[in-house]
Amino acid sequence: GGTATALNIIALPRRGAASMSVSFVLPPDYAAGTEVVVRIYMFQTGVDVCDVVLRVISSSRRRVGFSDSYALPPDGVAPIKGNSLARLGTNRVIFIKDYLVREPVRAAFTGMLPGDGLEIRFDRRDDVSSDTCLTSLLVPHVEIQYRNGR
């Protein structure tokens, strides 16, 4: 898995399988059924420009009053532009990658509502040849964007 640095930055190393989870609850002013974007801020400390692959490996949603969590469909969380690859600059230049959360369509648990809890797990693996960053991928911030219903 990933680790936290002394500055509370998530570090996903190049070796092995490193992962991080993002969990949040849709706030009371969320406009039901509208898009939600998870924005990942990332950088690396190497001296060369490189590519990193940060993939969504699982996602789920919970709602008060329901006894189970439901996995979102395979494309339930996906990069808005391109694929899971991000080209990172050198020397701590911040790069932003946006992932769109799509509404699940399971019959007993349709739509997205204020109060729904979501968890999205991302990973970085060393067996992906297109990931060329030799240093850790560092994630200082995660931002959740949503449409206000008020």
C-alpha cells in the first residue's frame, strides 16, 4: 500500500502494488443525480519528465437505510480525459487528473443522493510498462467537485 510522508502527503512507490482510497459523503447541498468529479493533485520528485498510471481498481457506494454497499459498474469511475496515464513534470510540479463518478443503475439503489457515501480505490503497480516514473507518486490533495442543488 501507500504511505503518508511527514507532511501528510500520500506516497505511492514504484515498487510492488501501491494503493490509496478516497472516501467521502455527498453533502446536503449536492444536487441529486448530477456529476461528481474526484480531482487528484499529484507530483513526483524526479529530475526527468515521466508517465505514471493511477488506475481505479474498485469503487462502492453506501446509503443510510440499506444494509449493503453496491459496487459501481466497471466504468463507474473513469478518467475524464484519456486514460489512467498522467505525464508528470519535474521537481514537484503539480499535475491534476480528474475522474468522473457515474450514477449506478442497480434497481434497489438507483441514482446518487445527498448523504450517499462513496469509496474509490486507486492503485499504482510496478507491472505496468507505461508507468515510467522511478520515484514515488505523491498525492498532496484530493478535491471532490459537485453541483450545488440550492
